[in-house]
Amino acid sequence: MINWQKTGRYPGISKTPAMHLLDQSIILGYIVLVVVAGVLLSRRASKNMDSYFLGGKTVPWYLLGISNASSMFDISGTMWIVAMLFVYGVKGAWIPWMWPTFNQVFFMVYIAIWVRRSNVLTGAEWIQTRFGKGRGSELSSLSVTLFAIVSVIGLLTYTFIGIGKFAVIFFPWDLSPNTYAVILMAITLVYVLLGGMYSVVLTDLIQFILLCIASLIIGYISLTSVSPGMLRSAVPDGWLDLSFGWNLGLDWSGHIPAVNDQIAADGYSLFMVFFIMIVLKGILNSMAGPVPTYDMQRMLAAKTPREAGLMNGIVSVAIIPRWIMVSGVTVLALVYFRPEIQEMGTNIDFEQVLPHVINKFVPTGVMGLLLAGLLAAFMSTFDSTVNCGAAYIVNDIYRKYINPKGTDGQYVRAGYFASILLVAIGILFGLRPNTINSITEWIVFGLAGGYTAPNILRWHWWRFNGYGYFFGMMSGVVFAITFSRIFPEVSAVNSFPLIMGVSATVSILASLWTKPDDEETLVRFYKQVRPWGFWDPVYRKVVLDDPGFMKNTQAARDLFNVLIGVIWKLSLRLIPLFLIFYEFISMAVAIALAILTTGLLKVNWYDKLEDH
């Protein structure tokens, strides 16, 4: 089988003709703009570590939220979602739940508020607020740092593959995908190094504006180029239905028979089993809190706990343009890309749908704007990931163990070195033959399986200690890394419960075999963060010294708001999907649900947000 990623040649797809000077100028102008922004912000960012990695905790919540949404609008993920919608239709809107995409709802309702109350710089530093400063806490901090670095390298590998496959279609020079990826990563690294979090947020805002424009253009082209009849004739029965039964119920035999092979390879034919798996996984992942990447960093960068919740709320709204884009690209590909898909035979590369559609449909001038927007999508994810990973290396390794009495300047310069090191390692892993889907599944099922159990327990069980956290995290991460070699016949989807089961068992046993954390640490954490869960022994100690302390009894309200929020988020996603797919009755239902759930969240969540 030919490795198309390595050769840079794709069956049925030709490179774009020489790009017009106007398009090249727009792209070059954008790249110059973001680099200049980094230079201008370098003095402000280099004051100290808080300024460099968290923007001094002065950035407004709505800008942090837009920055977070822009980081999620990555080019690799966009190509992957287009592939899912192409194959699975409206049912493809469920598949991103595997990340899980509804974790932002848990975060906005209560998790982000708990995280921000800790008032620290990184997730590893947060460990001290929960487990104190003993040996167990030290080991736990190391495990979080290791997990963060592994996660960041995985995400950098993911973005490396996506940008290379995308750039080789459009850019006029005869370079390989890997060469393009290295060049674009190097350019992006410049402004990340110079401006830190300030640069990330400012350029993310610029990128978000470009992405919104690009999304609206794609949506307009789709609506004016494809009629409802053309779309319906290109898809099998059930493709436009959100609902499903025990089986997926899609048969592509009369359209593109090879797509059935893709469904079988994905393992989603028994869609009900898959759906139950991702819902349960999503709930558990979300309750564990954010993984130590850019999501958590944005929460810690918020001015107050209340603003941390609001920041996560606006993300669900700001991500709507992405669904206009992926829906439009999917429709155009279904109607006009079929000959190229069929020419690929059984080796269909759905990740090439997005670049092909832009290549074929977008006129001069608009092409440059769109490509600048999609480069922005890559840069936005990349810059946030690098900045976050460097924060862990500097704060939780260099400052803690190597140079604890260093100056602010030394720590910022260490951040430069850490950023370069992470990118170099990400490139090395990206040079291996991988697909976006394989990296995605490893991150969301394998690595997440090792993270989930100990991070649920840390919030909700007082008896869970630093040793339990360390051994649970380490067993999970090691099992996730080695799982495919030990059980090569088990899919990534099915690996999650096995990896999480091992991690949970080790976490609980290690906690019970060792002493509880010291009483002072538990009391301080409980009073500061105020989680709900199994904290009664600690609560009784707190009220002995502080009889006026109010216990957090909001679990039922929080979980109800989560349920409403998930419906709200899904309806916001479905509105653009149904618009581009000409399903106007379904779109009206989605709009009604969005209005109803917005009202419920206003009364039961927004009006009751508070800063403790």
C-alpha cells in the first residue's frame, strides 16, 4: 500500500495551479502580521512567568473564550470532522462526542470554577493544593507533568500531519508534506516564543475573525452551488437522519461502495454500542476535569472563578462557524468529489476532501483569504499547545528541580528553549507514517483512559491521596502507550474501559494502602475549592473551626445544568448543519431547543454564578 502522506501524491487529486499573486500576498500578509504582533508583545510578555504563560491573569473572559474556540478550530480536526460527516451524515454530529466535545459544558457549569479557585500556574502546581507537599504530592506532580508533555507531543504530532497534508495541495512549490509542516511550524514558533500568552490570545482573535469569514464563504458557496435534490441523490437513505437504531443503517453500495469498507474499518457499524461507549466515556472524562493542556491554561488565566466559567460558556457559541464550514465542504464534496473518491478505490483518503473542495470551488482572492484562515486554524492550535507544554517544563521541572532561585528572565528564556524542544520532538513523531484518525483515537481513547479515574477521584473523594494519584496516572499512561503492542487486535475505542479500569484499580488500592493526606492540606483544599462529593469527614473538621462555613450542596443543580447544557450545545451545532443540508424543519426544532435551553441556563446557571 502506498504511503500517500510520504510521497505527497494523492490519486485523483491534482495540485492547485500556480497560486495567484493576490492570494499569495494575502497569505504572506497574514504571516507577517502575526509575527509582528509577537514582536510588539514581547516586552509585555517577558515580565515574569505569570505574564508569559497566563497573560498576567488580566485577559477578559470573552477573549480567552474566543482564543480557546480558535484553538479548537484546528485544521487536522476540521479535516477529520469533514470525513466523519461525509461518511456518516448527520449522525456524524455525534462522533466528536468521543473527544468529548460536551466537556465544555461540565467546565462552564462547575469544573472551571473549581480549577480557577486554586490560583496556580499549571495543573502540576495545582497538585500541591490537593495533596500538600509530601512525597505523594511530589510524585503526583511529576505524573501530571509527564502526562502533559506526552499529551502536548501527541497534539503536535496531530497538527503536524494535518498541516502537511493540507499545504501540499495548495502551495506552489514542489515540497513534501513534511517539509511544509516543518516550515509552517517554525514560522508559528517565532511569535509564540516572543509574545507568550499575550501573543497567543491576540493572534487567536485575528485568526478567529479570518476563520469566521472563511466559514461563511464556504457556506455561501455550498448553498448556491448545490440544490436539495442534488444532495439527496448523492447520499444513501438515513444519511440525513440524526436518529439511529442498534445498527448504523447506512448502505453506500448504490453510491460509493468503498465507503462501506471505511465504516467497517472504523468499527461504528453497531452504532448504539459505540454511542453508549462515547457517552459514558464523555461523562467520566468531563468529570475528571481538563487535561493539562491549553483548556486548563485558559481557566487558570481567567481573572476570577466566575469568569473561568463564562469563558467556557462562550466557547460553545464561538465554535458555530466551524460547523458551517464543515457542513459546506461536506455537501460540495458529496456532489462534486465523487469521481475522485471512486478513483481512489479501496484506499480512500477522506482527509483530502477539505483541500480538494477549496481547490475546486474557491475563486482568486477568496482563495488567499480562506487559506490564511485555515493556516490560522493550524497556528491557533499549535501556539496554544506549545505555550501550555512549555509552562509545565519550566514551572514544574526547571524552576522546581533545576533552578528554584532563578530570575524571571531566566524562566522566560527557559520557556523559549522548552518550546523549541517540544516542537522538535513533535516533528520527529510526525515524520512517522500516521493518519489523523489514528492519532485522534489514541489521544481520545487510549491516553484519556489513563487520565480519567485518578482525576475524578481527586475532586470527589477525600481519602484519595498523592500516592493513589501517582500510581493511577503512571499505570494509565504506561498502559496507554503500550496497549497497541500488548493487544494489537483491540481497537482504540475498546481500549478506553480497559485502560481506565486498570488505572482506577491501581488508584484506589494505592490510596488505601498508604496514609491519608495530612488534615491541614485537606481542610485548606476543601475550604478553598469547595467541591461536592464524598467530603463529609473533612467538612466536619472545617465546621469545628469555622461554624459559618457553607457546604457545597449544588451537585444536583450542577448536574441538571450539565444535562441542559449538553442539549444546548448539540442544538447550536445542529443549526448550521441542518441549514447547509436543507433540513429546515429540523433546523427550526434545533433553534427552538437552543432558545429554551438558553433560557433555562440563564436562570439556573448564569444568574447563580458567584466568586468565592
